[in-house]
Amino acid sequence: MSNHMVWKVSGTYYEVCNCEAVCPCRRHGEKAGGRSTYGFCDFALSWHITKGQASHLDLGNLSVVLAGSYDDDEPGSPWRVILYVDERGNAQQQQALADIFLGRAGGETRRNFAAAIGDVIAIRPAKIELEHSRNQERMEVKGFVSAATARADATDLPVSCGIPGFDRPGQEIVADHFRVDDESLRWEINGRCGFATDFAYRS
């Protein structure tokens, strides 16, 4: 897929990271985001596509998870990531998902977040199970990633995140658990932050 391919995807979004809620990376009211709570960020981002198309390919009802880490003090803070693409998709659909969510197809994913990706450790077809119901969010990449919401985090001001877009405020949450175990990405933490909203990206 090239930058000239026409694509669009929309659906629901849920992320968890190692920061304390409200995540300082997010916009809280009029206050812009800044450094991570602990000076580094371990994260997993999940998207469930309810409607999507890339050229002639239907991407509806497929899911993607991006796990990664970055250091605030490393020049440019490049993300080191593993991308999991839905094993239910065929080879062409999986390639399109990888190109879109790694920013290789250009468009809003690249502008919103994927330009920060410095090292792609792996791209894996995987069994992905997502639950994006409000305050009951869960993400599972079989054998690699697990996270779930414990409770909503009450906020007095709107919270938004640049990954789905600041025009899409959502719900800050506190995670029950968050585990990643894959190559150089390994951690297990409890009680940290998360965020849920919807998304709509296009080329």
C-alpha cells in the first residue's frame, strides 16, 4: 500500500499505560499534555474497526493492538513497538492494517501518532479480543497482551488524547491490570491509567 491509496477506518478505541490517572500525556481541559508520570511510557493501544475500507478491501469488524515503549529523555522519544493485526483477516487485510496503523499509508494515523514510531520490533497476526463497552473495557492479545478497566476515574474537566484526536474527548479510567510479554516488551503493573473513546481516521 502506498501513500496514494485511499483508506478510511472508524470505530472504538481503548488504551492503557503505566502513567498515573489522569495521564499527564493527555489534554485535561485546556492544559496540554507533557511528560510521562515516571519519565517513560509503556503502553498498549487498541482499535476495533466498525467500518473500514482500503481500496477494494473491507476492514470492518477487524481489530488492531499496538504495544510499545518510549523514554521521554531519549532524543525524539522514538516509540519501540509491536503491532498485532487481527488473525481473522486475510493476508491483504492484515497488510493494509499494518500499513495504516504504522503510518506507512500516510493520512491521519501518521499525523496523530505513527510518526513517533522509531523501531517496529515485529508485526504479528494474533487472536485479538476487545471489549470497548463503557467502564468495562478489556483488551486481550492471546499470549502477549492483557489489560482491563477497574473503574472510571472521575474528572472535573474534559480529557482528550492526541492518538484518537483531541476532537474526541473520552473517559479516563484506572486499569485493574496491564501485562505485556513479547520480546523486549515485558511488564506487569496494576492500578495505572487508561482512556476510552471513538476514532475516525482517513488517508
